[in-house]
Amino acid sequence: MTASRYLAIFALLFLCTAAIWAPAADSTTAAGESITGIVWKWQQTRLGDGQTFLPENPDRYTIAFQTDGSLAIRADCNRVGGMYTLQNTSLTIETTFSTRAMCPPDSLDQVFLKHLNAAAIYFTREEALHIDLKADTGTMTFSR
């Protein structure tokens, strides 16, 4: 077998094991609204330094929180998967695999994924999902 096959098999076994042993995700906000079962579309990220990232087409930047603790992410021209954990309002996101398509030069795919991996807490307000980034560096906003 080639090294890439071993890596693919290892990744699959890791995800299966993680899904079995991961604690059930509590995906309900303090207001009682669940974030699972919804495809959230990225609207913007505002950073503490005043920088704002606005995707031209939010349908190309989405995240869906599955009830088993897994993620289904679209980052422009790539499909990404991973795991998340919730504890009260704390949120941890870890992307673990991705397709490797070359997105257009103006794509925000890498910025989007970088910000998701920096998730710290979340809350919902007026049918929007807000994810605050680690060290209070910014906030991602999503709509349904």
C-alpha cells in the first residue's frame, strides 16, 4: 500500500473512533435554540482590528453542525469535515479533512477555515449564529 492509502485509512479510523467516544454535543444556546440541523451561511467576520471579511456569495461558505458532533463545511470550492464540541456556550471546532481544489484567487476559503478553527464561544440572536473567536479577536456571523 502507498503512504496516501495508509493515511486515508488512518483518518477514517480516527473519525470513526472519535465519533464513538465523543460526548454527545449539547447544541442548544441559553435561549434554547439548537444550532444543529441548520445549514448556516457565513455573512461576515469582523476582527478586533477593524478588518471585515464579507463573502461575495454566502451560499459558498457554509457550516452544518451534526447531532453526532461532526461538521459538514463548504469553503468555497472545497468540502471540509471535522468535529465540534459544545459545553454551555463554549465552542471548539476542529477541521480534520478537506478536498484540495484550487479556488479562485479572490476566494476567502482559507480565511473562513482559519476563523472557524479559532472558535471560542457562540450565541444566537434574531435567527443568526455568532461565533466569537479566541482571545476576543473577532466575531463570525452566520444566517440560516
